[in-house]
Amino acid sequence: MNSSKMQKPDVTCDVAIIGAGTAGLSAERSARRSGAKTILIDEYFAGTTCASIGCMPSKLLLAAAKAAHSVSRAPLFGVNPKTLTVDGTAVMERVRNLRDAFVTSARKSIEDLPQDARIKGRAKFISADTLEIDGGFLRAKAIVIATGSFPGIPKTFADLPNILTNENVFELADLPDSLAVIGAGPLGLELAQAFARLGVDVCVFDEGDTIAALKDDAVAKSLRTLLEMEFPLHLGTKVNASRSGENIELVWSGRSNGKKIFSHVLVAAGRPPNLVNLGLENTGLELDEHGTPKFDRQTMRCGSANIFLAGDCDADVPVLHEASAEGAIAGNNAAKLPYASPSRRSTPLAITFTDPHSASIGKPCDDAAIVGAVDFSDQGRAKVEGRNAGLLRIYADSRGNLTGASLAVPEGEHLAHLLAWAIEMKHTAMQLLEMPIYHPTYEEGLRTALRQICDRIEISFAADRDAGLSPGV
């Protein structure tokens, strides 16, 4: 079979995978390792979202912003740079050059597949086990849908000039003069702060009240305070847009009101599942109110059908390591049908790479949780680095078992991993306090929060004893 076009009208395989992104590649590997004959289908084979338009180019832009921000703050330490100049063309060129290298690496894993194990084309369900691909037909014992997501653009921005999404923002030849960011989620805030630190006039807007997908109000408030030192953040506002020459005029109302002209608008208001024109109506699958197939998170199977979902197209947890895990679960179960074994999902972990980093780990805080907190404005290592700001909150149950955490603190990505691992290993606050922590490090901040949890558990146990109850009841 030629990978560029399907020649035979009737091709069969054990497992067909639609989509060659992170989830699709993981599903293909998993199914093949389980002994299945696999075929990977993609319209472009352009590389993964992470490498081409997501994680990696955004972090490259953030790295440039970090360098500029470090120079601007040098006088705090008695270091006086002569001038700070940002060459926007050079910044964006480096982003693209290294991005392209990451994409090349991602594509290599596709090119290593045999020619008859990949088809370039658009797939559409004809039935639950048959796909039409550019006029040919493929029948599979099981099918994994891993088609990813796409940037949603509200109608008010649809026909305006200079509208950016994560799919074209990194193609800018130079930095924009001014930028309105629609959406205060992880992507919107990361890029907003990056462009602001590179000298762009930035404003962020969101109709909702949540920032960086944080569910802990105290941590979200701390992060918002820090971000608003760098750019305006308008939450609870509705935005209308109109053309103003080659620019865009925004008028907003709600919790704040205003009007301003921007050279560019970055829409980061969410990425819906990419399921349009896939022919799901021909599968018999049960769909939710958004048109996404209902599925089991432990098996990734859609009901009792031989169809599986994996990655961003399931609208569940849009982060790379979850997409990879879902692909592995889906591919393995697709290969082993009629048996679909449930897999235990790992501790939830989501990180936003603003400065400070923010993260949500494990279960959200509830009324029953015992909470330990530390304000990083007084944390030793943070003071040394001139980064003493932010909040960390750790949650535990009445026995001290760690259940979750939320944070917006310097180097938070590392603390988030430590906490996720501790929760995954079922450690208690008391056990984590016994672990070695070097001085002076950001990790020392954990001790303050953990000690608060232990103190509160001891108080609770003492109160139970005084009341004649068993501890923890």
C-alpha cells in the first residue's frame, strides 16, 4: 500500500488508529506491541500538537521572555545592564527553528512505521467497523479515535484581521505591537505573560472567573495579583470586536468596562474535540450534549462498541502525558478485544508555565480536607532569588493521607511533581516530613504546609479522645 493514497478498495487490519498525534502514536505502539496488525491514518502527518503548535514552541517563547525579564530585574541584585533590547524577529526565528527540530523528531517515529502501516488521508466512519479514506475502504476489528482538538474562534472574531491562535501565532515574523488575549486559561496566560515580558502591550479578557484552570480560590487570587503587576487581567467581562483599519477595536463590559485598539488578538478560549465530519452518526455510539462519544476512562472504550477514544478528542484532560497514557490504554484494549481491561489512572497533574508556575495536583479541596498552606513571600530561597511571592496549599484527609494540592509559586513545576508522586505513593503528611529536604531550597516550603496538616490532625485526635471517640471518627 502506498502511504500517500489508499489503492485497494478493501483493506483490513486488527486496529486502525485515526490521528497521528501523541495519543494516536501511543495507541499504535501499544496495539502493535500487543500483537495487533495496525494501520495509522492521518490527513497530514504534520507532527504532534505538542511539538508543532503547543508545548514546545510556547516554552521556547517563554524562555525568551524569561531571559528578557531576568535582565530587567538585574538591578535588584546590584547588577546594572546598559540597555535591554528585544529583537522580535530573532526571538520568533529561534522559536520556529527549534520548533521545527522538535517536529522533525516527532515525525521520525511515524516514518519508522512500515509503508503499509500508515495511510495519508481523511477518514470517515461508514459503519462502526468500516472507514472510508479518500474513496477507499478500510475495515478493522477495532478503531481508536485520536483526532485531537482545534482552536475554537467565537463568531465576533471570525472575519477580523490579525486573529491569532496557537496554530499560527508562532508564525509571526516579529512581535506584535499590541495583543489582546481572549481566554485566561493556561495557554492564554502563558503567551500573554511571554509577550508582555518581551515588550508587547498585552491585555487578557475572560467571561469567566477562573484563571489557569485553578479550582482553589485562594491560590488563584494569589496568582492573579502577581500577573496583574505585568498586564491587565479582565475577568467576568464580555468582549465585542470590530475592525479598525488594519487593527481590531475591542469594547468590553461586565465587571470592568473599556475600549481599546489592538494590532492583534490571540484567541485562547478553548479547543473543542476535532470530531467534525468524522461520520460518528454512522457508528451507533452514544454521544454527550456536545457530540462527543461517551466512554469509560479506565478502558477508553465507547460503550460496548469496538471503538475507543484517546487524547484531546475526548474532551477530558487535555495534557500530553494523559494523552499518551490514554493512547496506551486504548491501543492495548483495542488489540485484546473482546476483553477490555480497566487501567488505574495516575494522580491528576496539570501545570501552567506562567511565572510563578501554577499547578493543580490530585483531588480538589473539599470541606472535609485538612489544609496546610505556605505563603512564599517569606520563603528563604525565594527571598534570595528575589522571587518571594505566591501561595502553596496542600490537602489531606483526617488520617493525614495526602489527597491534593494547588500552588502558584516559583519553580512550582518541581514541587508539583514531588506532591503528585507522594500522592501516587499514598504518602501521609507525616511520612513526607520525614523525607530529606536540602537547605536552602524552594522545597523547604513544603515543610511549613505539611507541619500545619500534622498539627491540625493532632488537635483533631486530641479532641476526639476528649469526647470519648476513636481517633479519626
